[in-house]
Amino acid sequence: MTTPDLIVFDMIGTTISTPEIIPSAFRKAFETVGVNLSDDDITAARGRSKREAISSMLFEAVGAKKAGEYAMQVYDAFENTMLQQYWDSTVKPIDGARETFDWCRENRTKIALATGFDRRLADLLVQKMEWQDDVDVVVCNDEVERGRPAPYLIFHAMEETDVYAVSAVATVGDTVSDLKAGHNAGVGWNIGVLSGAHSHKQLKAEPHTAIIDSIADLPAVFE
């Protein structure tokens, strides 16, 4: 059995189950500047840097000039809604997450959580999950030059955990952007899970080494 030195896990939909808050938070934030989002707009934004996704959607909706004026207002509205909703909501691990983290420890595989959220939201989720001592590092969108599908969150996790061989890294995520980021980084294992935002058809169309039902099935990928 060959195991990775590091596994970079996405958060919402991959390791953490929450109420479906993100679509409504996007809609409310964009409504503050008179923009109505479609379901397709929101689905395409899943897994990406939320700041970059908001800027891109604003550019399409209102043009470059107004997008620049509105971007901070819309992001702040989105983040504040998310913080309040997650604070008030029950969040729990995806079934099998605890066992998979234990498997990582048994095999001396380091654990990173990566997210398209900024640090405030990520820290709130980790705090509510009580995972502070269970993961080696949490890397966030506001700590890298560009979010997914750029590979920089993965590279930052490698820096923080002192793993230098990208071929010894696995990534696990539930969105197209997760798989694109893993491919762009050149990881040894680029794994999609069906427990979150995107369907088997959507994930299968992207470069991948495996698509599994959930994080609970991850150890079997390496056996």
C-alpha cells in the first residue's frame, strides 16, 4: 500500500456537512446591488474562491466599472450572512470523516483543510467542529494569490506541512474546481467525492484519479 505524505481536503461538502446556506447567501448578497443570480451561476461558483467568484459574476452582470465598485459590498454581505448562519446552525462531519482522519494518523499522512472561504469563516467552522487538534493546517483563500482552480492552496498546504514532493500529495473535494486545482498542481492523487455540490457527471468530466461516494471510502483508494 502506498499512502500520501499529505492529503488536502476541501471543507464544506467533503469533510463537513452543513445546511445548504451558500446559495441563499449568494443570492442575498447580490440582491444588495440589484443583481439576481440563477441556479447555474451559483453552482458554477461552488469550490472557487468566493471573492473571485463574486467579482467574476458581477463583471458578467453589470460590467467592469460597476463590478469594481460593488465587489467589496457584495463580498461583505455574503461573508456576514455566512458567519451568522454558520454560527446559528448545526454543522457536523461527513460520515466517515473521523475514521478517515484516524487512518491518516495511523499512516503518518498529514491532514490539511483547504477552503475558498477567508480565514474568519474557516476558523469558525473548525471551532464548531472542534478539529483544532485533529488537522495539521487550515489554508484559506485570503492567504494565497488566487483561489481554486489555481493550485496555490495546495502549494500553501505543502509549505505549511513541509511536504515538498507534489507526487506524494492527494487532494479530495466535491467540486469541479477542486479537481481542476488538483490537476493544475500535479498531485499524485486527485479525488472527487459525491457528498457535496457537484454530480458524478460534472466531476467525471474533469481530470481525476478516482471518484468515490464520500470521504469514508478514501482509505480504500490507497489499498
